[in-house]
Amino acid sequence: MKIDQLNNLVIGGFVVTLSIETSDCTGGVALIRDGHPVAEVVLTSKETHSRRLMATIKWLMQGLGFDWSEIGLLAVSLGPGSFTGLRIGLSTAKGLAFALGLPLIGVPTLDALASHVVACKGDFVCPVQDARKSQVYTALYQVGNSGELERIRPYQAISPKDLPAFVPHGQRVLLLGGGLLLYQDIINGFGDRAVVVPSHMAHVRAASVGIMAERRWQKDGRRDDLKTLKPIYVRPSEAEAKRTTLKEQESIL
């Protein structure tokens, strides 16, 4: 199917979006239409994403009676998150986009997680995901005059104890994400201004990724370049860190 056939896939003014989320051990696949999930599968399994992702996509589509010709847009979570999981998700999404001739939109994982929150003007929203190595992935958002969440600090990997200082004082801060379950002391550092979002909203949902991608597509029809689209790693992988260390040691010798 070619891009110029997309108009044939519009249902009530909206395309059907297939969304992939593999940034954590809890991954998922969703089908989105008109800003609403048609169906979503969330999986926490010992199996790697590489073994279950395509099987889950096929199972979901077959269960709903969907044909590939009904998909008009692909969405994928970009991270930060599991290096391996992100590579699997993005490579799968790129492969489908290339094979089917479909547009692909990448969505930062922390943006999708922050979108779970309904906050008031001026509130801060701070998603916190486990980054391992005694760190958390985070970014900072604030509800602006338009009522929309705006990211005001970049994606980072920091020590949990530094998180309270990461958020300016003054307004309440809504905290959410799996990192809070591992580092309970984070919450104490915020004092009375912290509001902890319920734990059932702690994981990034493929549906959230798909809804954000759909909104961008409707707004400007801008797709990502398959050649240049990359995961958001924030910090170097272990292999890259080891190479850097070896080079530093060699330069000393």
C-alpha cells in the first residue's frame, strides 16, 4: 500500500493507528481510532519483546478482524528506557512502515507517560522511570496558559536523591512512574507539594503513544524519517561506556 492511498483509510476523518511500546519490561500494542483505543494489549512477561511483539500484533489484529490495509499510521515509543527494548520496538515499527508504505511517528516515552495526568494550570508533572544503575529517567512538564502540558526540562538520567531539586519550588508536583515504586524516599523529599498518581498509571501505555502520534499526524501530517529516527537513550549504553573507558585508558598509556 502506498502513501497516496491513505485517504482511503480515513474512518470518520481519522486513520487507524497501530502503536508499539517496548521501552520497559511491560510493553504493549494498541489500535487507535479517533483519539480512542479500539483495543490494547499490555504484557509483562519473562519473554523478550523480540519473541512476543509481532505475535502480539498479529493476535490483536486477527482477533478484531483487522486487515493491514486498514492501518494508516504507525506509532512507536522512542525512550528513554530499555536499550534493547527500544531497539526492538523501533526496528519492528520501521520494518512495518517500509514494507507497508506507511508513515511512522516516534513519541518520547516520558511525554506519553506524562500525558496520563490531568493537572491544573501551573502544576508540575514529573514522570519517573527506573533507569537501573541507581538512576531514574525523568523530565519535567508544566501546565501552561493554554492548558496543555509543556516540557520545560530535558530528558535526563539522574540519581533519585537529586529529583526534588530537579523540580522548582512553589507549585505542587504530580509524580508518576515505575521509578517511584523502587525509590519511595523520592516522595518524602518533595514534602507537602507532592501528589502521587495511582500506581496503575505508572507504566507507559501503547495507547498513549498512539494517541499522541495521531494528534501530531492530524495537526500537520508530519511523519518521521525512517533513516534518521533513533531511540532517545539519554546516556550511553554499557558497550559505548566500555569503549570510552578503554580509549581513555589507552590514551593514558
